[in-house]
Amino acid sequence: MLSIGMMVKNESKYLRQCLESLQPIRNAIDSELIIVDTGSTDNTVEIAKEFTDKVYYHEWTNNFSEMRNVTISYSKGEWFLVVDGDEVISNPNGIIEFFKAKKYKKYNAACISVKNFSSADNENNYSVLLSPRLFKNDADFRYEGAVHNQPKFKQPVLELKSELVHYGYVLNDKDLMERKYKRTATILQNELKNDPENIYYLFQLSVSYAMHGDFEEALEPIYNAYNIIKRKKINFRDYLYVYGQLAKTYFTNGKYKEVEDTCLEAINEDNIYIDLHFYLAKAQFMMNKNEYAIRNYKIYLEKVKNFDLSQITRDITIINDTLGNYENAYLDLSILYNRIGEFETALEFAKKILSKDILVDAFNLIILLYIKLNKFNELSDYYENEILIKHIELKDKFLGSLEQYLLQNNSKTREKIYKTFSEGNSEYSILNRLRASNEELGKDLIKKIEEFDFNNLPNYYGDLIYYLLCNKVEIENILSKTNEFRIKFYFNFLLSKYECLGIKIYEYLRAFKNSSMTFNSIRIRKILSTCVFKSNNINDEQYKEIFDDYLESGYYYLEQVYSGNIIENKLVYSMKDEEDLFIMYMHLAKKYKEDKAQYLKNLRMALNACPYMKKGIQMLGEEVSQHLVQNSDEMAGYKKRVKESITEMINNNNLVDAKKCIAEYEQIIKEDSEIYSMKAVIAIMENRLNDAELILIEALVKYSDCFDLNYNLAYVYEQMTNDQMALSYYSKACNLASDEGLRDEINSKIESFEKHTNRIR
């Protein structure tokens, strides 16, 4: 009676689910299952053979209809059912009833509703079309068209109460979409070379580009299809799907006025196409045409509500992309009514939203509307009943939106929300009771807080830590099981929120200055001290006090966490963060304090690691600078030794080590004319004449009377064959030369340049 025909290639992802969904039909109706494989490289064939022995192989010919007709050629049934390997029959009863009730005797074909999912994660992202899938298998039945093959069948046709769920265009399956795009777009492009005004192929090419994310490219073929319809004055009603795709493509390209014009043109002719009303309303929403958008969204919603009764359900040329977008419409309507000041209505539409993806986008608006309407208790009820009961997985998202609102509003509103959300014994309730100062910090409450998992709480729980600090409650036990990155996460939040944080931490550290120090307390106080250094509201004396304590405890912390080998060999990539790197350099500076050059070098490296420690470094640097003034001979000796070493490296062509040595020297001595000359000489030796020129020009701004710099720049210009500039700088160098023999040598060069210049003239 029935042949079920499939052509497949690499369909293992959904094939088993597909074939299992066919089993009720096969059990109820005398049937055969025919599967033609066109070159699978996965286990598609193995799965197919578990369900039927009629599995055949045919090489893919780049023509869908040819392969469909191959499957038909193997069939023996009076009727033929077409199913793809990425489709699942969700309700087979309509098909079974078609045969059991003998309806097949009155018809030549039957249509099935196909729901195309475009997301594996969101069940509301789908389109619906009515597709002819069940055919009387007579001599005239066949498929035509190389791609998006079209069945040729006879009337009359019955619409069955069955549904196919199609997973073949799940957009977040990138590999799948790429394969389908390459296959389909290539065939369509080839077909259009032979038939450039084929409206259906132009439409499908636009769809292929859009599904691949090539939205600009998608516009040209569908616009061409539209123009062909207009130019040839073809029956508009037969090509409504072109208008839908054109409006959709205009929208994805941000051409909202063109969307509006396209939709109005089609709707004025025939208003049955649901998608056109959605795109019209959405475009008007984007253009702030609020009243028009509201009216058209309501028309769209009414059409969605009556979809099963509408004429469009029986139109097999139209794919309804926006049937699942009604909650997007609710959100936009909520925004629109908020724009025009109708807050109650705005809230009504927002509360209709149930899908979690859209609900998350609506949270900011929902909170805003409740507060605009002064419905604080109702906002709490919404949280308790809608979020905690129906959408518990969205709790943190909702509270995050609420906290963001609190940051942006006045203290009076904040106090009302704190009070409203302080009922109960949840973590958030306790936080808000402390914020509202409604509860004393007794032992029982502190014990509850100690049970909080601060490794997994959002950043606004930093307020709780801030409250404990301000009340001089030791936080070391409370944060003992919290990792350092998370503690910094909370304090970075507090730094951005409270200008007075630095002084509050200073007062806290002073209060517990003489308490016993454990490794846990040291690691937490190290973080607290860092926050003091990042703030700007303590005086120098307070800063120095905290900085000294920070270094002392930091050295102990460093020795406990890292091996001596890591510290001594400056294995910087083994340090977990910049603060540990800072302490390492400070530790080395202290260790080598008698070597003032090494000391200053390590201070500079520490500052590079943590620029916000600048004040503390300057305090130490000033002490050293005063000492260096008294020991200037020592520094002069250091400079001489290093420059002699660099000169030797350059003379031995050891340029890599020379550059390293210069870099280290410049960490300590920022300006030195001889170092500029050495850098220029290295650039010359590496044939980087342009770099050498720039180095020397920069140096001469500071040291214009330096012989070496002028002479070297003259040499650079000589090598660059810029004789005029070379002559100018050789002349300056000659005037600055202190050695008579050197002046004679330069004068000889100058005469040579002058002769050459005169010859050119």
C-alpha cells in the first residue's frame, strides 16, 4: 500500500529518531521503507540497515529531483511518502487515519505541516509551511528542479492532521549550515546561469545567503525577483513569499523604511501573510512610529491566534517564519507602551512573556515598570512567584538586573527595594536587611554569613563584605574558603561603588593591626591593602603605614607560595598575578639594597608590574635618591662599567646582548646621550638606517651639542645618499670636535661633499 522513500547523506545525527518516528505508521499500514544513500561517510548506512533491508547506494549528481526520482523508482506501493533524514514525524495519526478511513480513495495527494526549527536551544525559533509529502504513486508522479525539488502531482489534495519536525536548518549548527550552504548555493548559482529570471531560484538563493549570514548578498537576488514580478506584471498572489523574503532581508540590513514600504504594498493587495504584519510592526518599532507599530503588532498577534483557521495555512508556497515570535511582539509592545506613558499596559504585555531567552531581555523593563508604578510589593511578588517558582534558573539574571537598576537610582528608591526584598532567610534577604540597617550583626547572623559560598555569589554581595568592614567585623573567617580571584572580584566592585573604600579599609586594618597573623589573614589583607593603594582618599602617612605592612606580610606570603628558585631566577611567568610579581621585585630590591643600581632596577620592574603602586615606590625611591646624591661616585662608576660592557658587545658584534643590556640600563638611567649613540650604532649595523635617523634626531633635541650624535647622524645621511643633510651635520660635528686630527678628517669629508655638490650643480 505505502512506500516510504528517503534519500540520505551523513544524516546520523537525527536518522535514528526519524526512523523510530515512522514505526507507528509502518506497524499500522502495509508498507516498505526505501533508503537511498548518496555517499555517507558517517554511520548513516549502518543505522538505516537496522530498520530496513532496502538500502541502496547511488552517486550524488548535484540534482535533488534526479535522486528523489531514484527513490521512487524502487517503490512498489500505491502511495509514496517523502521524508528526509533530519525530519521527525511528531504526530503520525493523521497519516494512519488517511489510509484506515479509506480517505486515500478520494484524493491524489496530501499535505503535512512542517515545523522548521532554526535553533537547537530555543523551541520558539521556528517557521511553519504546508508541504505536499504523500502522493498517489502513478506513472505521472515525479520530481522536477535541481534544487528545492518540486513534486508534480494531481489534484485533489487533502491537508492531514500530522506534523513533521525538521532540524535541517538549525542555524547554531555551524558545520551543518556550512555544508548545506555550499551544496545548495552552488547548484542555485549554476541553475540561474541557464535561467536568470527564475523567481523561485532567486528566492532560494537569497534564503541560502541569509542562512549563511551573508545578509548584504541576500538582498540582490530577492530584489531582482521582486523586480521581475513587477516588470512582467505577474500575478502578485502567486509570489507572496517573495515579498516576505524581501521584507525580512531589508530588515536584517537595517533598511526599515524599505521594509515598511514592501509590507504595505503587499498587505494592501492581500493581508493574509502573517510575516508581513510582523516585519511591518518591527520596522515601525525601530523607526519610533509607536502608534503604527502597536496597531500592526496587534494585527499580527490576532493572526497568530487564528492561524489554524486562516487561508494561509492552505498555501503551500508560503513559509511562516514568525509564528513563534509572538513573545518578541509582547516585549516590543511593552517597550512601545512604556514609550507613550501607558505603564500599566506595558507591564501587562511584559508579564505575558514566558520564554526564558526573551524574559531575560525583559527584566530591566519589568523592574522599571513596577517601580514607575510604585508597585514595590508587587515586584517582590513577581520575583517570588514567577522567578523563584517558574524560572528558578533565571534568579541570578533577574537579581542582576535589579542590582543594575539600584546602582543607577536615588537612595530613596534603593531603600524601598532593600526593605521590600529583606523578607525571609535567603542570602539576598540577609544582604538587603544589612543594607537597610534592619538587623544587628549578632553572632547568629555572622554564623549564617559564614555559611555563604562566596566563590559562587554575584559581585553585589560585595556590599555585605563592605558592611562587615565598616562594622569592624573580622572577614578572614568568612572568606577563608574563598579563592583570591573571587575576593578581588568583590573588591573591584566595591572600588567602583564606594569612593570612601580606601579609608574604610585603612580603619579596618588599623583595628586589627595587632591581631595574630595566619596565612589566610595575610592573603586577605594583601588584597585589602591593594584596594587602599588603588583608592585616592588617604593621606601619605596612612599610605606609608599600610605600604610598609603590606611589604612585610607580602614577603612572608611570597615565601610560602613560591619556591626560592622561582624568586631568585625571576621566573615571572610562574607568578599567578601582577601583585605577586610586584612583591617578588620588591623582595629582590630589599635583598640587594646595598647595590643601589640593582635596587633601583628592581623598584622600576616592580612599578612596571603594578603602576598603581607608584606612590609607595616614589616614597622608597626618594630615600634612595637622597642616598645616591651622597654616593654619586658610586653611580658614576656603575654607568661607566655598563657602557664599557655595551661598547665591547657592539665591537664584538654581539648586538642581541648589547640591546638587552641597554634596556636594563634604561630601567635605571632614563636619559644618556651615549646610550642614544650606541642604540643608533646598533641600528646602523643592522642596516636600519631610518630607525637610526629617528633615534639620533630625538637625542639631538636633548643633546644638541653632542659631537657623537651629530657625527653619527651625518654618517647615516651619507649612507642614505642625502649629501646636503650629511654636509650640514658633518659641519656641526666639526665645530664640536675637540681633537685636531678628527677635525682635519671631518674637513676632508666636507670638502669632498662640497666638490660633489658643485659638480651636480
